[in-house]
Amino acid sequence: MKRLVLLMTATALAGCTATKEKGATDERPLHSRMLVLDTHLDTPLHFDRAEWSFADRHSLATDLSQLDIPRMKDGNLDGGFFAIYIEQGPLDAKGYADALAFARKRSDLIDATIAKHADAISPALTVVDARRLDKAGKLIAFKSMENSYPLGEDLTLLDEFYKKGVRLAGPVHSKNNQFADSATDKPRWNGLSPLGKKWVAEMNRLGIVIDASHSSDATFDQILALSKYPILLSHSSLRSAHDHPRNLDEARLKALAAKGGAMCISTIFLSEMNMTPARAELFGQYERIGELSPAEQADLTRRWRELDKKEQMWAADFEAYMKMVLRAIEVGGVDHICFGADWDGGGGLKGIEDISALPKVSERLKAAGYSDADIEKMWSGNILRVLAAQGK
């Protein structure tokens, strides 16, 4: 009964969409009338770049970033979850210590960058914060953790990151770790490890939303069974659109919906990733772009765009993306779909290259017959409902 009450309360909270005045007299374009959130923004990797500013408008022709404050306004992206991404390393004391130091530094960098631009964007910890900031005309900065690897074997560190503002976290990334099996590695634990099961319980206790993107099927199944609260997939695609282990199959999407969770649709893995040696070299530099000089950054962008003319990283486009989105809605329902395109982390396709293209998604959903209320659920309502349902 307690869980039912929490879910009903969460639904009521998330359904209160009066923070932007809507109605018959509102003549703004459809997308700009809505609260729009994205659950996985890798933009923090740009925050420490020399001579790069989050407040400046950047062009895809001359810069690799897909998101900045001016383009957030262009695409009416009101905010989202800025990710503390941690590359997987050795499962030993030094690996854990190095990853923890990096995660702390990246978390502080997010805080400092948001504070530097406090006139435009502010941090959020709760649904109430998000609604308040939106009403005040401020962009919204939640914080997430992609890969719990830096926690090592000390689950008390989750409380530290909760206090730092993390409200969404996944157990694993591209390789198995001490908590769980990854979707893109050979099974070690056949799902969650014993420590991973304790991680789920601690996430629930603290009220941090569990993110099952990157988890293996078995890990997903066990998280879904063990979690007391609904979960999210912050940036995942549908396996029926492209058969890849990083994608979620339709039966699991239905199971996720049955437990009140939501899948936030990504633009990645709608095809095989064309990671040629040339692209891999550039990607390796991109992930450390904050260490490059402005001249080196410009050279990286030039070489990346030259390679794009010869070969694309993804063999998919906006039409393929929307076909997958519409199928996901058909399978999961409007109450269980959201968006996390993986901006600045490998996402983006022809026709949806950066966040300025987001209004096209709303227009296509409207053309497919979905109501304004249903479209806003998918852009933010479902995310906020799951966040509110954590009991905090």
C-alpha cells in the first residue's frame, strides 16, 4: 500500500504541468510550450576545455559539442541530467581510487560551471526544484553518474554523491565491474553481483533513481525485480529497431512499464557503430578534449569533420529514429517513454545532429496523433514522476 501511495503521489506531482501557461490562448509553437528534459547529457566533458564557454553558441562546423546554453534555448531543452561519466578501469584498489578522484573532480566541475552561469541555469535536486526553476525561466541542471565503478566496494560513498546532488546513477558501463554485468561484455555475475544487490538497496534507501542503461539483460531483470521504486533507462534504443545488446527488447520494455519505469530514447545503436581505426583514434582524443589546447581542439574537429565526409559513424537518420520512437511508444505506452539522446556522448544522427533539432520530434509526435499532454509526459512528466516516486 505504501508503494501504491508513493506512486499515486508521484503521478500527481509530475502531472502538475501548470508551470508554463498553456491553453487555447497560448500561441507559442508546440515544443516551446512544454517542459523538456533529457536524461543523459555528456556535455561536462567540454566544461574544462581551454577557451570554451558553455554560455557561447558553438557551431557543429567548427566544434564537436552538441549542446550549449544558446542551443538549449534554440531547441527548448529546459534542462536535464548532466553526467559524471567514469571510464571503466581495473577492479583493484588503485583503479577504484583513481576513478573516485576523477568522479569527485567531474562533479565539482559541473557545480562550478553551473554556478558560473547562474543567470541562465541552476542546479535541481527535486521535482519541486525543477518546477520552480522552469517557472522562473531558468534552465535546469540535475546531476547523474554513469557507472558506479568509482565507489569501489564502499557503498557509503553513494551517500557522498547523493549529497553532491546525484539523483540518477547506473551500476555499470561498457565493461563488467564489481556491481554488475554490462550489456557489452561477457557475463561474469550473470546479472548483479552480491555487492550489486546491496547497491540496489542503498540506491532505494537514498532515493537515487536507478539507471539501467548499459546493463546486461540479466542485470536489468534483477534490478527490476529488486528495486522498490520505478527505474529509468537514461539513454537506450529499441532492440527491434537494431539487434544490439545495448538496446532493450520489447518484452523488457513492457516489463519496465509494468513496474512504473520509463525508457528514455537514445539516438545511438540504430545501426552498428562504425568505429574504424581512424574514428577510434579521434574518439580517444575527444574523450580527453579538456586536456587539449585550443589549437589541438580545432584540429580534432577539422579531422573529425573530414572523416565524416568519407564515412558516417551511424548508418541511420532522423526518419529511422522517429520510426523507432513511435514503435517504442506503441509498445511501452505514453506513460513510459522519455528522451535521452546521448548528446555529446556519441549521439546525434543526420537530421537530428544537435539539440536545436528537438522541436522536430514534438512536431512528428503531434502529426502521429499524440496529444500535447502525452507529448509533455514523454519530454518530462514521466521522468519527474519516476524521480518523485523514490519516496524523497
